[in-house]
Amino acid sequence: MAQYKITGRRKLSGEITPQGAKNEALQVICAVLLTDKVVTINNIPDIIDVRKLIELLKCMGVSVKRTATDTYAFRAGNINFDYFETTAFCSQGASLRGSVMILGPLLARFGKAFLPQPGGDKIGRRRLDTHFNGFEKMGASFSFDAQKNYFAVNALKLTGTYMLLEEASVTGTANIVMAATLAHGTTTIYNAACEPYIQQLCEMLNRMGAKISGIGSNLLTIRGVEKLGGCQHRILPDMIEVGSFIGLAAMTASEITIKNVAYEKLGIIPDAFRKLGIRFEQKDDDIFIPAQQHYEIETFIDGSIMTISDAPWPGLTPDLLSVLLVVATQAKGSVLVHQKMFESRLFFVDKLIDMGAQIILCDPHRATVIGIDRKFDFRPTVMTSPDIRAGVALLIAAMTADGVSTIHNIEQIDRGYEEIDKRLNNMGAGIERID
């Protein structure tokens, strides 16, 4: 496995542009299965998870042409259903969490779909019930082979219906929306996820000929159509990268500019960093972060300790809690970080404690951070990246340590961040990749 050796205490300077959004890319790339026409997608990030999904589609029979560094043209003219019975499909599909979103398009267009139990980050239980319950309400039958860990859904005809989702699952909403675009009649989804990624997917589907209303709300209405056509689509900048770079600038007391962030799509992410005392300003569609030697965590109006927690959009995305937690370690003041959605996502804090952070892990979901206000530098250490977001949080911590730290299993970071070492080194970081 590859590793990073990070020389800490280096200030960064300059500009950095966020990659295309990973979570959006996985959705819109699966959506190309809904049509036999050409769909061109721009600003696709060159990261492991996206490359795996594109390779999976190729093996399924989708024609894929890379027309520019970040642009692909897809045409799902013919799908090879024999491939779904191969061990190669079981291996490829199981290695990627985002592969679950091939189900909705295949079911809608061909009346059947198959998938092995998908993988992804080990951050706790991640149920698929929302996906299959939605398909069943539209008339599909569902089966699961426990011995092979293999899902199958079939439907002679999908019929539009009303459904109230048990949870506002982003991938579940995406899957059901894609299936509903070709269903007979009207589908109404209440408690739908409404993240910018879902909004982007719905707008792309409408350009392909779908009839989706309520975009941006938690009540979506989809009037089924007979077929969809091609379109061109551009992926948003990755809001998780934007947040990661804000936190990195604060932790390293660096002055940087984050370019082309789609600020109006960031929701309350900027406010979450302001609660930690981090100063920055919006300049057109850029974010400028000045060098800050000190930043102080706010308290609530009554003086009680600040709490930062995740919630479905427009609440704070859970993908940034790991970064916010590590940024709080060098602040002045205390904060309670409450990770509500995934019970294993805070277990990386033991490495931060080894480095000198003052953190009390209350339970699998909550950690109290007592900021040290830069009274001493973090100690360098050797650690392993458990998932994408914790991996970047550990990378940020290592960049503030007084010495050389090592991070193993950086393939996890590669799954979500495109050439992060090279991009940060261009700004003055000291990150050496050892393969």
C-alpha cells in the first residue's frame, strides 16, 4: 500500500481550485444508463472511485470516450447482461459504494438489475433499505442471496406512486428518482434528500427529457416519460474539498485563495468554520483565507459550549465533521462534535490524541475537543487512514506537526481527492508519496 511522508510546519500560499464533486459524479455517471443517446459530462474528478465506476460501465457495455482531461462522453447503447453473472462483476461492483446507483436506471430501462453488496468506507452501518423499499413501492420485486451477497430487482412495469422515505438518503433518493423518470404515471417522493448533488442530478435528467418538479425541496414529483435523450452536464465544485481547504489554511496559519467554489451551493458550510473562529471573505466566486495565528471557538448565546453536528441538507454535511474536529484542536475554546449518522467515523481521534490533541471521545457519536490555542505543536507520528474524510483530517494534522509523520493506506484518500499531494506541494506543502 502507498503512504505519505509529511514534513510539518510549512506555511502554504497561493491559489487552489477544487475538483469536481465526487458525490455528484457518481450519481450523474450512473444516470447515463437511462438512455441510448450520448451524454457528455464535464468537470469529472480523476479519483479512484470515479475511475472504478467508469470502468464498471465499460464492462457493462457502455461506450466511453475521454474527450478532455475532465470530460467524458458516454453512450449506453447496448448493455451486456451476461456480464452481471461473472465473478468480475461481483468483484468490481462490491469494491465501490456508488455502484448501488446503477440499479435505478437499469430497472427503469430494462426491467431488471443486479448488484453485489457494495463496499466503500468502513464508517458504520449504511443500509440499502431505502433504495429497495422505493423500488418495491413502484412495483418491483426484490431478492437477496445471503450466501453470495447478491441483490436482484425485477419489474415488468414500474408504476408511479406516493412514497414517504424513512430516511432522507442521498443515494436512495437518486436511485428512486432515476427509476421514476421512466415509470408509468407520477411518482411523489416526500422526505427526499435535497443536497446540491441531487438538485444537479434532477436538472440533468430534465435536460434529458424527464419531468421533475420540486427540485431543491424535500418533496419531489416525477412524471414518467417514455424515453430520455442525451445532454451535456457540468459537475459542481466539490464542497468537501472547499471545506477541507478552509480548514487546512486555518490549521497551518496560511494565506490561500480557493478559486471557483460555487459559493451559493455551499449552504451552511462557511458558517460552520466561522463558528470555530476562522476568518475568510468571499471575493466573487472565490474564498480568500488570510493567515491566522489564532482563532477562537464561539459559544452559544447563553455561554454554553458550542455544538457542531451533522444533519440532512440544508444541515451540515457529515463528510466535513472530521475536518472540523481536527481544526478545532488548535483553536482557543471547546466544542462538542456530534456525528449522528455514522457510528464509526470518530474513531480516528486516537491518533490525534497521540499527537497531542486534547479530545474526549464520549461515545461512538460524540467527541469533545478542548482547543490548545497553538500553545504547543503536534508531535509527528505514524498513522493509517481509515476512510476518505478521516484520512484528509489526519493529513491536515500531520501538516501542523513539528517533524515528519507517516500516513499509511492513502488509497482511501485517493478515492476522494485528486492528486492532493501534488496540488498542496505546489502551494508549499512537504508531502512525499511513496508507492
